[in-house]
Amino acid sequence: MDRKAMIRSYRERRPTMGIFQVRNRSNGKVLIGASTDVPAMLNRQRAQLRLGVHPNRDLQADWTALGDEAFAFEVLDTIARPDHAAGDPRDDLTLLETMWLEQLAPFGARGYHRSP
């Protein structure tokens, strides 16, 4: 595939939207998030942790202490991308993220989120 075709293919792709988690396998703590491009966001989370610049200090501290083998990067839920250009999925993602936060309650000792 030539370069122009690869660029066109990238622009036309429809990335997976949904909810993800970064899970500490050693203590079960999780960080939950939402994104319109979950695979890219999981790559970003991993890159920030490897570089030591993740905005969540508690997660970064555990990563630094335990290493990357202690963490799993997982997709929890996905939603369908709207077919029409005017559709904005952010409200749906926010609602879905809130539902997952309520279900898993990743606050305090159970996760990397601050209590609501």
C-alpha cells in the first residue's frame, strides 16, 4: 500500500469508542476513563506511565514501584459511533463512564479516583 492510500485509510477508520480501565493486578486498584478512540487512549496511558508523566500521581507511583507487568489495559465497554456527522457521542460516553464508576466504585483503596 502506498503512503497516500495508508493516510486515506487512517483518516477513514472508525475507531472504537467506549470505556477503558488501567488495572493494577497486584492490588486490584483501577483507573476508569472514556474516549472516542479507546485503543489510542490506552496507548497514551501506557506511554505516559512509561515516561513517568502520568497525571494520576498514585497510579504513576504504583507503576514506578511495580513495573508494567503488574498492570492490565482493558476495554470495559464500547458504544456504536453515530453514522451522521452531527452526532456527538461525548454525552453518551460521559453517562456510560458514570455508570461504570458507580458500578466499580474505584475510590480510595479500591482505585485511583478521588471520592466524588
